[in-house]
Amino acid sequence: MPELPEVETTRRGIVDHLCGAEIADLVVRVPKLRWPISPALPYELRGEVIRTVERRGKYLLLRCVRGTLLYHLGMSGSLQLVPPGRRAGPHDHVDLVTGAGPVLRLTDPRKFGAVLWVEGDPLKHPLLRDQGPEPLTADFDGAYLLARSRGRSRSVKAFIMDSKVVPGVGNIYANEALFQAGIRPSTPAGWLGAERCDRLAASIKEVLIRAIAAGGTSLRDFVGGDGRPGYFSQQLQVYGRGGEPCNRCRTRLVETRQEQRSTVFCRHCQR
DNA sequence: CCCAAGACCTGGCGGC
DNA sequence: TGCCGCCAGGTCTTGG
């Protein structure tokens, strides 16, 4: 569920409430997420004041005075502001409590998500340090993709889903961006020329921007920080549409498997 | 270094 | 209805 647009939608839904808030408690019901949450963490956090809520790739950064609380939503995670005292369901693993207002609740059935406390510069943390440029900044463009893809034999789809190349692009938006750019997902990344790299970078930006504007893609029960679902699923051109006609040429879309991820493309529009 | 597969988890769905 | 296998938005880790 959570690729960059969903994480950004979540960030926008929680930022106003959290900025300036003092952390009163971290209630950990299930500490065994991607990495175990230390029993000492709630004591370390008490009294910390959240200064900003930022996003890097698919990570959310709650920057406090002495450190940064990092959240990752994994495959099935979501964050919501809920009224204090609301009963916790079986997958409501962690609550961040700030004073009297709503509580930031992490819900994650598959437990691939993460909550980490990082002291010092969070961008130097091993999880963030090797990530490529943010896709929605000027640092990310066709020239960058061209330079990074020289000599690479892996498929362009796996290439753009690699956070070391560019963070935030997951399976949904990789499929969508490649359709928009007219590039077949299995093409070796190193075969792309300057023109196709330009189109690909532009398509990634456009797809992500449109998805953010729609509030993300709600599959299953994803909702943003304000509890509202996203509507980008109505604009999906290929993801989840295997066997259906291409919206551009009406050819039946092909669904295959690449690196164990479902891949959908139009064999007429994408070369 | 590069690449693909494996691993981590739970729930929902289609098929029998 | 019940069970089984397969699939799902991610990404770190492992092994070749």
C-alpha cells in the first residue's frame, strides 16, 4: 500500500497536529515489527518535542530535539490520528501519545513496518544514507537515470524500484510510470538512451504528483493520517488491469511476473 | 560489485 | 462450509 504518495498523504494528514507537540508516551503493544522496539524507548521519548514531520523516500521522520523518530509502513502499515482512549484492534501495534489531543496510531497486520529512534543526523543512518535523490526534486532527472543505468543488466522496472537509485517508487507506480513512458518493464536498464531516460524521469514525477493530488491509492483499507481514503486507483492505467484493454490502444494488457512482483504492460504501447 | 531469490508476517480470495 | 495454496503496497539479508 504505502509507496511515496501514500506516505506523503499520511505526512500531510498528521503534520499540523504533531509539529510542536510534546511526546507524553509511546504505547507499544506489539514490539516485534521489522526490528524489535526497545522496551526503553518510551522512557527515552518522554518529554521530547516534535519539531518537524518530514518524508524521505517511504520513511517518515519526526524530528525532535535530541533525535528523530523514524516510521516505515512496510507493506500493510498505516498511520492514523485517533481519539485518545479509542480501543485498540489486534493490529494496532504502537501509539504515540502527545498531550490531550489525538493519538498517532500505527496499524500493520503484516508487521513489516518499523519504528526507530535515531540520534544524530537521520540522513546519515544506514537505512537512509544510501537512498537516491528524491524523485520530486530537480536532482532527479533523465541525465541522472542515464548515468546510473550505464552497464546495468537488470530490468528497468527493478532498477526504478531500487531505493538506491530512487526511493519511493514501488510496484504500483513503477508499472504506471513505465506505461506512461512507453517502456517495456523487462528492458535492461542499460539499454535505455537519453531520450527514454528523460521520458522515464518525467513519467515517474508526473505519476507520483498525480497520485499525491488524489490522496494516494487505496487498496484494501488504506487511509491517510486524517482517515480518508485515496482515489488514485481510479486513474490506474495498468496496475491490477491484466487482461483488460489498454486505455490507449485497446490491446489486452499483459500480466507477468518479474522478480516475484506482478507486472502489467501493453505490448503495443510499451517497447 | 551486481543480481535474483529468500526471508520476514498476516489476511483475503479463488478453487476444490 | 472448510481447507489449501497463492497472492498482496517493501526491503533487508543472503548466496551465487
